[in-house]
Amino acid sequence: MRSQNNVDEYDQSVIRQIREGKKMSRRALAEKSGITQQTILNVEQNRFPASLSTLAAITDALGISFNKYVELSHRCKTVVLDQNKIKPEPYSGYSVISYEYNDYILLHLQTNEGFQDVSMSQMPYFDVITYVLQGKLDIMVDGESYTVNENQAMSYSGLANRAISSSGPCNIVSILRRKNNTNHHYNPMSELAAVLESYEKMSVSKKPSTVNSDNMDFTILKQLRLMHNMSLEMMSEESGMSTSAISLIENNKRAPSMATLSAIASVLGDTPVNLFQLARKCPTKSYDRSISERALANNGFMVYDTTVDNIMFNFVNKVTINEFGQLTNHPFCMEVQIPVTGSLAMEVDGVLYPVKPGQVLAFDGSRSHKYKMSDDYTGLMIRIPKNKTSSIDNLDSDAQID
């Protein structure tokens, strides 16, 4: 059990996870950090909150940055999000949930009506993963058409020109992952409201976007320039580059050199590395649930596993469990539960959270949690790493029921 003296917002037990991952004993960490073994034990077991100097010594000895430790140890609050309370009016038939944590934004959209060729604005700061729980989604990405069927997933770049269509009711989850540590704040609800308001008037261009590479899109540089209220002439004057050269780069007709990117970055108050990351386009990929199918041994029901870019989707199909089953903690992950049919009861750190279709439950994977399902439950569990550079720990063992 976790000590009552633990600071609830941070979970210091990740230190032990990192230490053991590096094959380092507690004694070796004590010798390298100058912190006693007993203090390290107390910290790892959350018996008291460690001082900043102690944490700095330990993280330095482990070879990780203090900022990364904070990201990995930060525990999101347990929260139930209800679609009905934040349904954007007057768009009848649509309900949306938006949830933001660390480097990720989760969007859950349900509609009882079909829609055609809904153009989505670019999201240059994000890569996107879309999972279809119910129905079928047609996605056009840079002029190429893709169909995502039920219990399938797809990943693509937020920089891509894209549009979505559905011939009938659908239930969709999209995860937006920030590319870097930019301070730009993206408001998914504002974008969604703007799209839904005018979607009937929108059409999709069938022509692929003009890009200098399949993996890069430097139109982001124009967006950043405009965000700084800077004209092409002002950028030219500040960077020492001609307006024609800047225009060619911003329209993907010429790839910038590192020197050119450095000059632009200096004017924008950024780094060339950050600009390169923002211009990077992740490849478009489709994922099928057939990647892995397995039955949880103790209960005999089927769960479909699909791991997309280090984010795990577990789709549980038609099961009833009337007694609470304990799940293994996974401290490097945030967990999201999305019921589709039936009802779910999750007990997190001793508190019971009933969750029904139209709601989303989000909680920290380091928290003690167990569950029961009734009425032929069908739903999606998503496990998201807290930090882009961390991995989902113990994928197989975490999914087993004790």
C-alpha cells in the first residue's frame, strides 16, 4: 500500500522503475548520488516527499534530466468526463470530449449522422492517431484516400491536408501528440466548432499538396511568421534573406539549408532543431486489430491489442465480469477508459468511479486500480506514455489480471 504521507501529485516510485531499468542496485545508486540507501528506499516507497536537492542528486546519478523525472512522476488526477455537458451547440447529433495531459490531447467524437468531406485545419504542432470504435471513417490525407474500419487505427501528420467522411453513425477517438516543447496552445474545441459550423459548404481537394519531401512540410514557417505578426518583407530584413527565397521555402518549393533555417529560427526566437521537428511529417500508416488477438487467461474474454507509435489500444469485446479484477500498475503511463456498450466500474485508489457510454475516465497508471464490467461490456482502454521518450512498460504483464 502507498503511504498516507505521499504527495499525491507526484509518484516517486518511478525512481525505482528507472533504476531497475538501468540494472542499477539501490546500493550503487546510493554510492553514485551520495544519498543513503535508506533515504532512497523511503523515497522510492513514497514514505515522504523528497527535497529538490535529493531528487537532483538521484536523477543526476540515474542519468536523466530533472524535467523528465517531473514528467514521468507527475500523476494526472482521476477524472470522469461527460460528453453531454460539453456538447457543442447547436450541432445536433455530435458530442465531443476533449482532454489534455502533458504532451497529448485526446478527442472523442460521436455522431448519429453521417458527414461528407469535412475539411480539417492543419495542426502543425501535432502528430495524430485516430481509432474507430464504431462505424467506418474515410480519411483523405494529402490527396490519398484511406478507410479506417471498426477497431482499426491510423496515424498521420497534423501538417497534412486532410478531410474525413462517414456514411453513418460513428464513434471516433483521436490522440494528438505534440512534436516538441513549443508553448503554442492548440484549442481542439475551437477548431472542431469551426469545422462543424461550415462542413456542409466544404469540399476536399483531390490533388496532393505540393511538398519538397514526403517527410517534411515547411509551410509551418509561414504560419509561425504570421503568428509573430511579421510580413514577408520584415522577415527578409531581419534574416538577411530575399523575399523570393523565403517564399519558395514557405511554399515547399525549396528545401532550406541549415544556415537558412538557423537564420529564420533566430528571427522567430526559436532554434533550428525545433523548426525542423515542427516541419517533420510522420508517415501515414494504417493499423488493424489483427496485429494481436489474445484472451485474458483468468476470464476467458477476447481483447484486441493494437500498439500505434508507442500508444496501446485494447478493445474489449462483449464481456461481463461481476467481481473486481486487480490490474498491475504501470507508472509511466496515463490510462483512459471509454465504454461503448454496457457499464464499467473502476476503483482507483479506493474510490469507485462508475463509467457509462458517453463518458471517459482518465487516471494515472501508477494509481492502484481494479474494475468490473456488466451488461456485455464493450469498450476501449488506451494506455498513453507520460513522456514522448518513454516506453509503455511491461505491455504483456500489465494486461494480465491478477
